[in-house]
Amino acid sequence: MNTRYLNYILTIAREGSFSKAAKKLGISHVALSNYLNQYEAELGIPLFDRSQFPYLPTEAGRIYIEAAREILEVQRITAQEIKNRTAGYSEQITLGVTPQRGDDVILRLFSDFHSHFPNVWLKTYNCYPQDGKRLLLEGKVDCLLGGLTEKDEKMFHICHKWLEEIFLILPDYLAGTAEKQLSYGNITGVDIRKYWDAVYVLYNQGTGARHAIDQLFRQAGFRPNIIYETNNPQVILQLIRKGMGIGFLPAFYTEQFCQDMNVRSLDPPVYAAQGVICRKDQEFSPAFQYLVAQLSAK
């Protein structure tokens, strides 16, 4: 099955521009643009809104992207199952992670894990926490690394839990002349009530970060004017860069992607729960226990 063109659409959605997507794919900007124009003409409906930058999917585009991800995942799982049966793996562990954190996790722990358990196939499933918890209950992933809410402690086994600080990210026009710096012990703390009349770009409802942010607004005594909601931190960052509004991101993302942005701590600080979770009936093999220990190490 030729899924190359599905990857084209997903890459445009992830990068937000033809030039960046084309560079990632190793094809020309013109070829990618022509493909999308031709495909949208065949469908009779646009998949991306080109009136703003970065390009964001239309409603039809979001439906297409979700389906494309499912198709590619089925293809990947099928191919991997075939490899597993011929390679003689004794066990397979599937770890659910958000796309950006997943890369960091694998780079940090894979070599060590593989050296201890060479016959255990460790794979990652990129998903945001809400989808990951559904996949966990369905048995499609074995453990999940991501944000936690209060009800998760009733539904799942919490292997490890910690608190991660949430930072405020300001567009340049609201940051004033304050210096952009990410020396975390010296970031200026701000009262969110200062921005009661601002426009916000937020995480979707139901995430651990959004739960913490909503509590912040309730304590501050105002309802935010929300222009856009998404689970994708890169979209939040790009919209803030374009001056579309204020946003919030956990420390992991500010450390990785916000070196040139206006990052502020909140006063008082705000934290969201993160954790490693699994089903309550999960069997803890030696390899699974070792993986959880690696994920829990600070």
C-alpha cells in the first residue's frame, strides 16, 4: 500500500508551511504545493486554511489527518507484528507518549533498555494523553507517559507521579522591554490578573495542563477570552509567535522550544501532574519493571 501521500499531508500539518514540510520530505516546495492543490481539487474541499500562517487544517483537513494517522499506524503495527514473529522477540512493550516527549524519551533510554533486554521489542505510540488513556484501556498501549487528572488515579495504576511547572508564554507586543531569558531560577513571576483582557491560546479541555490552567483562572476571578484550543504545543507556540494570543506550556516544552520567547513564571507558581501509568491488571514482567524505573528516573 502506497502511503507516501498520507505522509505528505501529515508533514504539512505538523510543520505548518510548504517550505518546511518539503524540506523534511526531501522534495521541492513546488512539487508539494502542486500535489496538495491537485488533491484538494479532487476532493472538492480544502484541507488547509492558507489565509493565515502557519497553515492550519480545516474541519475536513482534521478529519483527513486523523484518518491518515490511523491508516499509517495500522500499517506500522502490521509490519512490526510480522517482524516480531520472524525475529523471535520474547515480549513486546508499547509505550504511549506525546510526539515531542516521545523522541526525548527514546533518545534517553533506548540504548540502555535494549542492552538489558535485547529480545524485548520496545515501541512507542505517538498520542496525546486523552487518546492515550483510551488506548491504554483498550490494550493498544501497555503504559503511558503524560499528564494526569484526578480521575486517572481511580482508573489506572500510577507507576510514578511528579509535578511539572507551567509557564506563561507572552507574544512580543505584551512582553514590553523585559529581557527574554530562560535561566529558570531567575524568571520573572507575574500575576495572571494583569492579563485579564488578553486573548488566549490554550490546551484542549480534559488535559492535566488545562485543568491546572482553568484552576488558575478561577482563582484569579475571570474567564479567559479563548481564540484557539489544541493539544499540539507546537501550534500554541506558533500562534504566540504570530501575536495571536497568550499561552501556557509545561517546563519540558519551554526548555526545548522557547529559548527565543518571552517566558514568565506565574505568581504563585502553577503545576500540572505528570506520570507513568498502566492498567490495573498490567503484568509487571522484569522488562516492564525496568522500563517503568527508567521512565521514573529524573
